[in-house]
Amino acid sequence: MNKRLFIIGNGFDLAHKLPTSFNPNFKEIAEKNEQFPYFWEIYQSQEIDIWSDFENLLAKPDFNELEQIFEGYKSDYLSDRESDRDAIITQVDLNGNLIPSLYEFANQAEEKLIKKVAISSNIKLFKPEDLFVNFNYTHTLEKVYGVQASRVLHVHGEVGQDNLVLGYPEGDFSPEKYQYDVRQKGRGPYRESDIRDHIEDMMKSDMMDYYTYTAFEGLIIKVESFNKAPQVKLLEEFLVRNEIKEIIVNGHSCAIDFPYFEYLSRNFRKAEWVFYAFDNKTKNNIEKLIKKFSIEDYKILAFEN
């Protein structure tokens, strides 16, 4: 059966004035929940503009900065209390806990839906038989526009379900090189290496104790876990027995979630694509995506509220 498919991104919720931006909405919640208040500030040095920037940059931690959470927690081997020796490990456990903040962030946005009204251009655009792949956690489509839940796939999970996902694309983990001050005098020379190679070398040469090593290893594992596997199988099942004639991308940055675009472009070669670009950066992302997946029938329109 021929249908239209909408791909809905965070720009859609932002157009409805929902608090779903990385900065300040998610960032404030994450920092409130942290023991070390600047964990997300020092995570990496690149500027974060939109949600997809945040997700992509989770794959590029700078351990030269992240080790600041260890300051003041050097193991005290003269103490009889284990807590004075493993406090550095506890600091890792207490910081950078993404998922609880994510659920709080999503729930706060959902609560705001009760006061939101539909945007007139969307009312005219949406039709009862349309299908929606929603990358947002909120139920804006269902609660504001009355779209049937069966017509919406929340591919990254939804509020009210224990299934929210967030992170960089699986396999993209590429931390900044760790710079070790060889002379430990603050002026170099500096040796660059992979963070895991560094802690292994330091441990073997007895220049790093067990507690510091364990803390570093725990921190590496934690930030490496901020990834998400593509749920393309869910998309395939959602679209089974449907022939998509038009794919409309609304509010998505087109800078992430490529496996889904690849699946759609490969399986619906005859579909016409309509992209809404909300700024020049998004327009550039769209053009790169079109080239990447050899999309032939398309048009790019300016996003209007």
C-alpha cells in the first residue's frame, strides 16, 4: 500500500517550544545530577550546537580533561580505611551517569505537552494514513496532533517505556590522544598515545597504582558505553507490506542516524524525498546525505513554523 513516511527529529519538538535542546535543557539536568559539576563541560572541547552534535561528540572524549575528576582523590595508603584508597574509583562511579539524566530530561519535556498546540502548517501537511519514524522520546505527534500510536515508530524509545537510547553511532569511538607529561613538570615534553596504551604502560612500569588504574579503566568503559546500536530491524518491521512513495524529513539534522537513511534509500528507490532545512548547517548535512546514499528524486525546502 502506497504511503508517505515522515522522519521526525528534535527540530520538530523544538518548533513546539519543548525543552529538548542539549544546552541548556539536558546539560543543566546532567550537571545537577553530577558529583563533579563540570563533567560535561570538560568531556570534550568542540562546540556543541544541537542534539546530534552532542551525540556524535560522545565518541570523542578528551581524557586529558576528564582526569580532572580524580584531583583530590589520590589514594592514601597510610590510612586503615579502604575508602581512603578507593575514593578515586568511587568518583568514576558517581560521575558521567547519562541514563538517569536522560529519563528526567525526557519526562520534563513530555510534561510540557499538555499546554502545546499544533502548528497550522503541520495540520495541513499531515494526513490520517501517514506513517512516522520519530527519533524523539516525546509523544508530540500523538498528543498534539492526534496521530494514532500504531502509525508512529519511536525508534530511540519513548517516554513511559524503559527503552530510551542515546549516544554516538556504534563503532565510532575515537577518543582524543592522551598527552602525558614525561617529566611531570608541566612544560613537557609530551608523549601522545591511546589512553588504554598509556594506562597499561604506566601500570607495567609501576608509575600508576592499582586504584588509579582501575579508576581510569572504569572511566574509559563508562564513556565508551555512550553508544547506540541502530534499530533498523524495528524500522523494517514497521514498514512491512508498505510501499513508501514519499519520505518527508522534518526537524532532523541529518548528521546522525545514517543506518536508517541508508535502509530507506536502498529499499524505496522510487520514493521522492522532501527535506526541511532549518538552517544552513542542516542544509549542508542534507546535501552530504543525499550524495552519500545517491538519492536522486529530492527537494530541499526551508523549514517554517
